[in-house]
Amino acid sequence: MTDQKLKFARPNYYQGVLQLRDVNDEIISFVHNQIRKRGNVAITKIAALHNGVDFYITSQKFIRILGKKLKERFGGELKISSTLHTRNSQGKDLYRINAFFRHVKYKRGDVVTVRGDQVKLTSVGKRIFAMDMKTGKKIRIRSEDLPGD
């Protein structure tokens, strides 16, 4: 990560945190490239964790857009929340946001075996839905029932 040229702003200023969990190098590179393309956005801090990485970023709007792009492109769980940070001199509340993205191993369209049946995943996110390949019936799957979890 350090060999890539990224803009760093003031070290204590950020409007939100992009929290990536269970991600691979492709996803991290995607985030770096998206930030590099955007001239008015900077990373102020990167925190590496045992199961992911946190990017402290100077634009709330960009964090929201990037979170949605990650979910669309790679599939996974996205949660966006905000917390009150401070009040400005005019009395307006100022918030910081957190965009939490957890990459999932499976994506829509994958065919997997669940409880002995072949199913095609139709929706992968907070809830997982699939179509039974034999009956054509739509079913809901628990993430712990997916192979490898």
C-alpha cells in the first residue's frame, strides 16, 4: 500500500471512515484507484486490522458512493451509519459517517450445494436467497449453511 501514490490531507481531518472487512487485494486496489481518480478526496489515515483495513477519508459523499460501488461490483454487506461529531460556530450539527463493507465469498449467480441440494444464488447480502435447481422454488439461506463458512 505504501508504494502507491495517494494524497494525504491533514492527519486529523476526516469526514468518515470506510471500514473494509474480509477483503482481498483486488478490493483494496479498487478503493485506491477510485480515490486516486477523484481529485478532491484524500485519505488522512489508513489503519490495518487483522481482518481488514479502515480508510479515513475527507468526503462523506464519496464514502457513500464508494460503498455502493463496492457492493455492486464485489457483492457483500454494506452498512452506513453516522455519528454526531461536533457543532460548528453557527450551532449546526456536524456528523461523521462510517461505511462498513464486508466482502462475502459468494455472489449472485453462483451455484452451490446447500443441505444436499443444488441452488443458484439470486441475492447475496444481509439476507441470502436462492432458487432450488430441481424445483425452481425460491428459498432463503443462512450464511452459515453456505459451504466454507
